[in-house]
Amino acid sequence: MRTIITVFCLLVMNVNLLGQSAIDLHSHFTTPEYLKVLEKHDALLDEGFPIPDWTLEDHLKFMNDAGIEKSILTLPAPQPYFGDKAETVAVIRQTNEAAAKLKAEHPDKFLFCAALPLPDVDAAIEEAIYALDVLHADGIKLATNSRGQYLGEEALDPLMKLLSDRGAVVILHPHKPDPYPKQVMGQTPLAMYEYLAETTRALANMIARNVLARYPGMKVVVPHCGSYMPLAVPRMKAIYPAVLAKQMVGEIDWDANLKCLYYDLAGAASVQTIKMMLTVTEPSHIMYGSDYPYVAAPILTMKINQLRNELKADAELAPYAEMFLKENAIKLFEK
């Protein structure tokens, strides 16, 4: 029995050592006020998936067990906008202040990227300024679309300029597409497929309008292992001469757009996935992400240690292991 206990303790120690130097670029939190607004509008299942319970104690325990030094907090989907601007502004402000409090009380554990009350652009700009200047947010979280208002739309250009001028880190996250085919979504949950398509859709829209090239101060984080970008970018470039000749798009500065993009490893991290991502980016732009609490903590702990072992064993990627797990994230948030 003593031998079994000893082996178990060694395994636990090994888990902590394996994950000791990680920074989690993709994690979520909720507040009772946010959930209350969703419940009021019968929107708790708006994304087709239950919003998991979140507590500070559980998050800190997960981080300790997985060896994660610091997590970047963002508000999950759905966007709490139901036609009432004042309601949205109030709940977004509350969640941002709650995130700022978590960071202030646990400065060694948390950073946060503030939510914005889109689709109202003026209100979003006002909240971004407040979050960055008063709450000292570490960046901004943007939904791929806010009730049908997609990233890349001309109406969002003033917000993009502000974020670029501030050199903001912008963490993207997919939300339910609008409009969307209910029958398809009922058969195939958003998280299985559509979230990846939704992220790629928003990025393609931004690239087609040169948003990232025109506002290069932003550092935009693409979630979920780059979504479909490793497939979409070659496709977009291949068809570009034809659609340009038909005047369906304008001139696109591919290099300027793509160099603003960074990528997290939430969802399907493996050496195979990373090598696919490296077809559209470079090692310094790839960072670990967990998607906590949308995946059970024990599974995430197992996965991060599996990733660490895979990276260590892969001759091509081993030199970049610490970059992926920690160093790139530190540099991303450097002022």
C-alpha cells in the first residue's frame, strides 16, 4: 500500500512539474449578473451548449493541478445583447469590473481581456477606453459576431482604429452565427464544427477588407488551434486573382494582415496540429490555451501534460516547447 501511495505522489509531482511553466491564453469566467441576464432572456442555451459552472476556487485548483501559472480571463458566449442597450452596457461593465477585481486580488494568477457592449459601436469604444485606462485590462475580447454584426464590417472601423492605436491584444472567440440554420445546428453542435467555421468566416471578412493591415497595432489571437485558417488561407490566396479581376474584392495585403495574427492551442493541441498551424504562422505566434471551464479540469490537466511530453519527444518542435507554453504569451502582453 505504501508503495502505491509513493508512486501516486510521484505521478502528481510529475504532473505539476510538466505544467509548471504554462500560461493559459484561453479561459473563461462568468458572473451571477451575466447569467441572470441570460436567464431573463431564455438565452442560457443560446449557443446550444450549457454554460459550465465557474468558481474562483475551482479555477485556482485547476491551475494548480495543471501547473498553470497564469490564466487570461474572458467572458464566454453568448453576447448579452437582447435589444436593450442600457442592459447590455450595465452587465458588460459589471463583468469587466469583476474581472479587474479578480486580477487585483490575484495578480500572480490572472490577467483579463475586457468584453464590449457590441453591436453598439459608440458604447463599445467608451467601454474599451474605460477598461484599458481605468480597469487596466490586458486586452479586449471580441466576438466573431455580435448579433449579426460581423468583425470586418465598416461600422467597426472606429473601434479597430482605437484598438490599433492602443496596441491592444484582441482575443477573438466564436459566437453563434447570425443567421444560422437551426436544423443543422440541432444535429451538429456549434462547438463540433461551426465555431471553427465562424472564426474563419470573421477573419476572412477582416482580411478581405484589409482590417488587420490598416490597423496593424492590434495583436489578434485566433482561438482553437487556428480554426480553419491553415486550409482557408491557401484557398483564399488561390482564388484571389479571379475574384480581384471580377472586382469582387479589392487589393489585399496578405503579409500585413497575417502577421497580426496569433494563435492559441485550445481544443485540439498536438504536435500534428501545431505543424499544420505553422503553415500559416511562425513559432513565436503560437500559445497554449485550455478553454477552461468548458472542458473538465482533469481532462485538461491530462491534455497539457500529454502536449508537453509530445513536444519534448518531437525533434522539430522540442526547441519551441517553452515558447508555446509560456514565453510567447509573456511577450504578447508586454507593454
